[in-house]
Amino acid sequence: MNRRLLLLFLLIGLVSTGRAQQFPGSTQPGGFPGGFGGRQTMPTSTTGGTGTGTSIIDDSTKVIYGPKSTRYVLEDDIFNNRKKLYTVDTTMDNVHRFTYVQRSQNLYQDLGALGTPIRPVFVQEPTQLGAQSGYYVFEPYAYPTMGVKYFNTKSPFTDMYVALGGNDQNILRFDMAQNINSRWNVGFNVQRFTSQKQFGTSGTNDPYKLLAQNWAVVLHTNYTSKNEKYTLLAHFNNMNHSLDEQGGVLPGQTITADGNRIPIIYNYTGDPRLRSGVGSVQGPHGWEIRNDYHAYHQFVLDKGFQLYHRFDYKSHRNFYQDDTLRLNQSITPITSTEPLPFYPTFTGDTSRIFQLARFRLLENQFGIKGIAQFKGSSFNYRTYLRVRNYRQFTRYNETRNSFNEYATPRLETFLGGWMGYYFPDSLSQVTAELEYQVGGGYRLQGQLDSKLLTAGYSSMFVNPTLLQERFQSPLFFWRNNFSLRGYNHAFGKLNLRYKNIRLEPMLDYYLLSNYIYFDEKAAPQQVDGSFSVLRTGLGYHLQVGKFLLAGQGYYTVQSRTDVLRTPPFFMNARLQYEFLYAKVLYIQAGIDLHYKSSYYADAYMPVTQQFYLQNRQAVEGAVLADVYANLRVNRTRLFVKLTHANQGVFQPGYFVAPDFLQMRRGFAFGVDWYLFD
């Protein structure tokens, strides 16, 4: 164990110097959406073999531990009475996808660099009823509550992951779990990642060359009584994420030999729109700190009658500061004679912006659940009471050194029920759930899962976020009495197989009512009435010998492009070849392609941490190509990757968000190392 901790400290030291870094794990339940309706889409690769790495056992003296002796459970399975154990993933598939955007199958989009604000590309319905804080752009960088793995290990288990991502984007992850006894396990997850500024720096000695920094820690435990009637799952989840805001890159120009001035549109080393004015002073920056306590426990009185309780306490802080507000309103690009202000117009003597929001939530859910079986089929039910008590406190400056504050405290109560029917074939099930907020909205959803078809429908009316309702600062002020937002969502997916071909035609239809968006002035507005969004898609997977062709494609049409911006075409594709070298080294070599059609994607306002409409600059419209090789020796997985390999082939670059460029070509390398003893 001391050896493992020493390795952890060495890796963290590398990250802290900007040469190694970490992200929170793989795409876990509760994290990035895998596809339509929040369901997992077709895997982009399945060729990597089982990779269990089992060793020969010396029956007379030793027991060699491995993936089969290290299992974990997820809370959602226990919650729904599914006896499901998972083994750690030792396949090579997707090892090379080390950033959050890549691991979401490009269904999320950041501002080009690791750790920058991130948002879903397509419309998503809220995950639960009740008002939320409204601060969400750094949430995907935290460990998801429902994705925490609760282990049962026969020996100490360690997973060490390091990715040197190229262009000074680096990641570190260190996970460890160990059984205290056969029924009690404890463990922790640590992540650290950093990325450096790609433009607007004074060189390698710039004291503020770091763009984003992230620390995250999960301490987890699980316990089962000897008679297996009582089960406890609990964890503490912390994230500390900071970001130096740059506002995007300014265009530049070059002077030719004959004196002509040529604009540099893709100005990868240009000046930022937001700056401090002095190289020794930190410029505009934001911060988010999360401390979440979560526990779930249940007691089985009888198989058909179980009592459970779910507890959450959350304390979140979101902060933004710019001490050179007026300077950042008067920045003039070299290609223009007119200033390009970043913030909206303001009056008065204010030369500084200071914004702090604290959100605290205490939530309890008490319920009864159970399961019954009859002639090979089974029936599952759950009924519950959920109570949320929360308060959002906001502090802001009125002048440079005077402050004001306000608070929004509330109590919300919910009643709900859930049921599921599982057919004898064990492959088909029907589930339905209804939740009602006393004095507020509701959530109704149902889903059918079978070997051939996945289909469902959901309807919900949910509160606006607290930030949409009220916000005060020197730059923005609003107090809104918005109506409940409505989301009606119907979806379906066919699972078609013929020999080595798998096809998944998909369809999503949304009817959005009283939709809330942020307009061109970065202020919230609500749509009167309803509008629709229709998205069709096709997942494909073709295996021919050692060759694999897989991916997804989506086409979206909608009736209100003035309030919701979505790329009409979206495409992922992978071409891969797998082979065995020297009888011990498994290799997957291939190319990942991604494309979104050109569209006017939302811009980002750091003061409110919200994306808002803009009509100034179209983004995307270019193919991104990554060339990679995944390797596995026994239980150790590695990857090498050339990111944005096609940069400069047709154009110098392209924008992924207004004023933010796709990362330049870079070389990435990573190792994922399992230890089972």
C-alpha cells in the first residue's frame, strides 16, 4: 500500500507542474449521456477481447487475484433490486478518448480546451423535479453521484491512470478500494487535471499560464449485514475547479513583403478578449467548489417489502471576479478601429465585478419498495416521499468595495411511485414512474426495453432555475416570475442485427413549452407557447475480420431556431484495425472522425456561467480527425494519439464556440494500470 501511495504522490507532483493530469473516470451512469433519451448508444468498438488477464493459479501455495475477484455494484441497481455485479473494464475500447467531450461521444461541447465550460449539444430534459441552482457548466467535471462504484474486493485494488494529452492538457486518476472484511469495503477516488492557455500568455514563465485546474475526491464505503437484510452505501464527493476566463481569441493580421495586411482569422497565438492588463496580476477568473454528502441504506423485511432512505447534503459555491472591468470593455482588435466590448453596456463608476453564489441543499427520500416473482416473470414497485430544503445566497459588489446580498430559501415536497414488469425472457421489461411536486409540477415517464426495440415517453413540468428567476450584479439585473417549463419527449430505437452488421435507427421528438433561454444580451427570456424538435439518427457497427467500421449520425429539425441552436447534421465515425503482436501485445489502430454542420452556437458569459444566443459568428462546419493506437499487455492499457491530425490540410483550424478555436494538432500518450494485490 505504501508503494501505491508513493506512486500517487509522484503522479500528483507531475500534474501540479503542468506535465501530468487527470479526469474523473470513464463514462459512468449518471455522467455523460450515451445517446438518445439518455440511453447508451451502440458501442463504437467491441473488438478488444475480454482482456480479463487471468493468470495460472498455483493451487498448492497461491491465489492470483484479478478482475474476476474484484467486483463492484452501482446504487441504481440495488435501488431497483437488480442483483448485478460489474467487473473492472480491461478492454482496449475507447482508452484513447481521454477528454470529457470525447468520452461523451461528442454529445457535449466545451470551449476547445480541457476544463473549460461545457454544455450538451442537443436539448436535454431536466434530470429531476424541483428548482436547481442554475450553475451547471462545470458539473460534468465532478464525479457523478449515481456513478460512484462500490467495490467488493478479495484483495486491495488500485487503478492508476495518467494521460499526457498534448498541448499541455494532462490528466491523473488514482482509485483504490479494499475490503475491511467480507461485508465492508472502503475506498477513494482522486482526480487532478490541468490545462494551459493556448493564447494570450507572456511565454513559458507566465505565472498565470494555467487555464483550468481541477481537484476532485470521492471517499466511499459500503456495508452489508451478515443476513444481507441491511445494506449501506455512502460517499463524500468533493470538486474544486478553477478557470482563468479569456473570453475567446482576438483576430490578428500579418503584413506581407509588399505591405499588404492579411487578417489572421484562426489566430491560435493571439490576444484574449479578457485580460488583467498587467502580466503579474491574475485576470478574470471563475471558481466552483462542491461538497456533497450522500447515503443510501435499505432494510429488507421481506422480499416484497423493503424500507429505504436516501440522504443528500450539498454545499456548492460559484464565484467570478474581474478587477479590470473597464479595460475589458475597451479592447480593440488589431483588425478594427472600434472596441469589441465583452460585457453588456453598464453605467456608473463600477470598475470591478465580484459575484459569489452559495447553494445549500438538504434532501431526504423515504420509501417502501419490493419485488415479487411469478412463473419466471417479476414485478418491482417503489413508492416514496421526497423533501428538499434549500437556500441560495448571492453576494455581489455595487461599487468597487461595497457589496450587497440576497437569499432565496425554499422547501419542496414530492410524492412518487415507480413500477416495473420483467418478462420471463429476462431481456424485456416495462417500467413506469410518476412523481408529483406538491403545489408545483410533475414528472411522468414510461419505457419499454426488448431485444428488438427500445421506446418510451416522458412528460414533465419543472420549475425555472434559481438563477433564471433572480440575478443581481453591476452588469445584470432581473427578477422574473416565469411559468413552469414543459418537456414532452417521445423516443424509439430499433436494434437490428444481421451477421456482422448491427444497425440502430433512432428517433427523438421533443415538444417544449414555456422554454427558457438566454437572449443575445445574455438575459433570460421565456417563450410563449410550444415548439418542437425532431431528431433522427442511425448507429452502425460493421465487423469484417479484424476491421471495424462504427459510429453514429443524427439529423435535427426544429420549429424555433431563433431560441434554440442545434447543428442540423452530426456525425461520429471510427475505422479501426486490431491485431496481436509478438503473442502478448494487443493493438487497435484507427482513426476517429467527427463532424457538426456549421451553425450559430451559443456564446458563453462567465459572470452568470450561462450560454446565450449570438448571431455574430458561425462555428463548426469542419471534420476533426484523430489518429490513435490502443495497446494492452496483460492488464495494462496504453494509448498513443495524434489529435486534430488533419489541421492545416484544408484550413488552418475552425471554431468550436464563438471566438474559441478547436485545439491545435498535438500528440497524446496515456497509461491505465491495474493492481489487484
